[in-house]
Amino acid sequence: MTLAERSIELFLRRLLLRSNLSMEEQEAIRAVKGTEVTIPFRRDFVVPGRTVEHVSLVAEGVAARFDLMRDGRRAIAELFVPGDVCDLSSLVAPRAGWGLTALNGVHLVQIPHANLRTLMKTHPEIEAAFWRDSAADAGVLAKLVGNMGRRDAKARVAHLFCEMGVRMEATGIGTREHYALNITQEQLGDVMGLTSVHVNRTLSALRDEDAVSFHSHVVRVLDWERLTSIAEFDEAFLLLDQPENARLT
Amino acid sequence: MTLAERSIELFLRRLLLRSNLSMEEQEAIRAVKGTEVTIPFRRDFVVPGRTVEHVSLVAEGVAARFDLMRDGRRAIAELFVPGDVCDLSSLVAPRAGWGLTALNGVHLVQIPHANLRTLMKTHPEIEAAFWRDSAADAGVLAKLVGNMGRRDAKARVAHLFCEMGVRMEATGIGTREHYALNITQEQLGDVMGLTSVHVNRTLSALRDEDAVSFHSHVVRVLDWERLTSIAEFDEAFLLLDQPENARLT
DNA sequence: CGATCATTTGATTTATGTCAACTTTTGTGG
DNA sequence: CCACAAAAGTTGACATAAATCAAATGATCG
């Protein structure tokens, strides 16, 4: 199994948590072709304003949707790990209103829009599944807005670790209590609107109260109960586990 | 023209800024039927976890996507003004992962999912337009994440006023320099992660430097240049003015 | 026309940012 | 595989934006 095949399989697996796709539809997705690309550390691979012709599926590493401030600081709105497609919605809005960057060495599978569009035309249910996936992404964003606006640093960091844990587990690349998250504390800060210094202190605090540890890019949850309580985490916003979503047809 | 017809017209107008719909498709949307409903001040009309059977189009007033904290505080992730559909994506993900509430007396047109689904089935381009609209919403959320994480109160408030101005103008219910925004300073704070007290001070500051004023629920931009500069506002993220979006067919 | 809700203003506290030095880890070329 | 440079993480002292508390004024609505 090639890297591309493996990551499409991850992506499909996650689609199936939210969408009820027939065997034939699943096969159609598995058959999609894309090209593998390596993006070096810190390279932006989608630039705001540019029109993209393909969708970027993360095969390895961590990518991010970011925003650049006048003074050069970055804000990260969304993290993408293996199995995530960074910009499914570019299928309908190809002119990017956002930027995508590699938080470390990232392997992408770039899938031409044309390939997916034929897929959507012949299988309307796949289009719905894609849209549903974008909707879940939007849910994550909305949750982040709430967290940043109304919760302190500890809760925010805790929430991110919960969220990523559940996502990792759902995609099958870790468990919610133990997974790799290959980003720096500074990048963590960019996600949560904190300085790297404060992230560091917050991590110590979370470690000291035996909630979670983050060392050498590995998240280890020490007490899931406690962590979710600090984070006020409720995974409903991820819209997972709802293959009950009726087929539209 | 009834209220429902008028608001569908607003909605359609906005769709057309992003999507290239044929006359026939436009007529099909105009013909959609929904029922008018009045939601009193502060009533939640969509509750997380509940399954919705219809989409909510705002006809009058302001609605919001919100998140509730353990201590009772609210965070608002998104504002919806006349012509906005609050939950288009519920068409594909009917179990709500979010809440919707009325920030004042709100008139909604509730359009049954069934109606829109037949529409999407017969007119695939309409489905794309809907998805595109959700994608734009997600862009707004992502931008808000960036603002809250990396900008101070003044820039955040300024940015919201810019964003809403452009949206109002695009929908045709005001100009970017003068429009009604019928919400309290406390609700403004809920959007931007600030206390009502601090919102108040920030508004004074923006007023004092002749950027913008907000009185009796009317936003009056005194100096658009200055305001956008304070906000670092660039409307690209709204994905407006791109009817060049190819038809998928 | 009183009561509730929203806005305004001041005094004080707190969470987080900033600056700076130091240590540890990582990655790379010899 | 080592040595060393660069990047990341850690810690402390201090600064500041925004929160909190509190009280007064102004608006709105039965």
C-alpha cells in the first residue's frame, strides 16, 4: 500500500464516521488518484488569493490554516493531521481566502479537483459527505472561537489536547490518551492565542496537576476525566459517530 | 412581497455574489416555501444535540451561533443578519453541534430540509452554491479565531464593524459606512471575547479617534480608511465578488 | 412612571505578555 | 558518529491589557 493509498484510507475511514457511504461509493473514493508531494518545514503551500486546482490531503506531518498579522505574527485557526483534507471546500471555492502552511516536514497527497468533481457528479452522496466534513471543520472553528473568547490558557490547552486526541483516535492514528502531535510550543501558542512562554507555563501547570503531559511531541493524558473537566470538553461539536445521517437520496 | 419572499430574495442576492446560478436555478430558489416564525429576545431556537428538520433564514433581527460555558457565560461565534441562513450545513448534518439564539426579537423563515433537498437534487449547482456559502461562513470563523488570538480589543471591535459593514452592503441592507446592528454591547463582548465594560471603553476609544461610532444600535463609520487600518481588515476572507466560480457541471 | 436593563465611569486585581538569560534538544556537516 | 550551531524549551522579573467590582446615570418598556 502506497503512502497515498494509506492516507486516502484514513480519510475514508473518517468520512464513514459521519456519512453512510455504499460499498461502491467507498471503492470510488479509494480509487481516486493524487500525487505525493513533500512540503518542507514552514513552507506555505496555499497562499490567500491564489486559485487552487487540487485538494491537499495530509499523509504525514501537521499542516495548518493560518492568518498573518501586519507585524508578522501568525495565528493558526486549524490543525490538520494525517487523514485530514485541508481544503475540501476549495472544490466549490477555489480561490483561497486562507493560507495553508507546513508546521513540520509534511507529506501531502494532492488530488486534482477534476478527479473529485467527476466523483461528486456520479455519486451525489459523496458530495454530501464532503460538505459534511467541511461542516465538521467549521464546528471545530466555532468551538475554538468560544474557547479563545471565554476560557483561560489552561482550559484552552486542555481543550486542544482533548480535541486532537479524539480526532486522532477517530482517524485511527493514536488513542485519545496517547498520540503524537509534532508541533512546537510556539505553534501551540499560535493556535490558542498565547505566547510560547505562557504555553510553557501552562503545560507545566497541567503536568503538575497530573492532567496531561506534552514532551518530545507526544501527548500523554494522565487523567482523561480531569483533563476534560478542565477543558469543559464535550466532543459533540466534532459531529463524529453519526453515520445515522440519512442519505440524501 | 411577503416577508418570507423578501428575505429569500436577500439570501439569493448574496448567493449570486459567490455563485453563478442560471435564471432557472434562481427561480427555483425564489419558489422555495418556508414558514415565518417569531423568536422572542434571548430564546434559543436550535439546541446542541437536537436534530433539526429545517433551515433558519433570518428575515429580521440578529441571531447568533453560541456556545455555553459551565459558569453560564456565553460565547458567540457568528452573527446572522437578515438574508443569512444560520445553518445551511444542517442539510447534511441535521444533528446540531451548536446552538442558535435570538439576540433580539427575530423573525425567521424556516425552510424544511425536504424542500431544499429536492431543490439540490434537481439542481446540483444549487447544492454547490449552498456549500460555497457554508465555506464562506467557515472563513469568517477562521478570521475571528485569528483576531481573537492575536489582536487587541480595539482591532477586534474595528474588524467586526468592517466585516458586518461589508456583509450588510453585500446583502443590500445598509452601506459599509452606515448600518443598523441591533445588539447590545454585552453581546458584542460575547462575540469578541471581551467584557461589556471593556467593549464600552473600546467603543469610546474608537469614537475618540474618529474611526467609528456605535450609538442606539447604529454603526456609523467616520473614517473607513482609518477603521480598516486599525482592524487590518482585508475583505478577501469573505469570498465575495467571485461569481467567476466555475459551474461544476 | 416605576422597574428593569443597558451604558458609562472609576478603582483595583489578575492573567498574560514582554524581555532577558539560561538550558536542553535537535539536526547537520565534517 | 561526533561536534557544534541553531532551534526549542525553561525560568524569573517586570509591564500591561483586560477583567472584576462597584456605583451612577441613562434608556426602554410594561
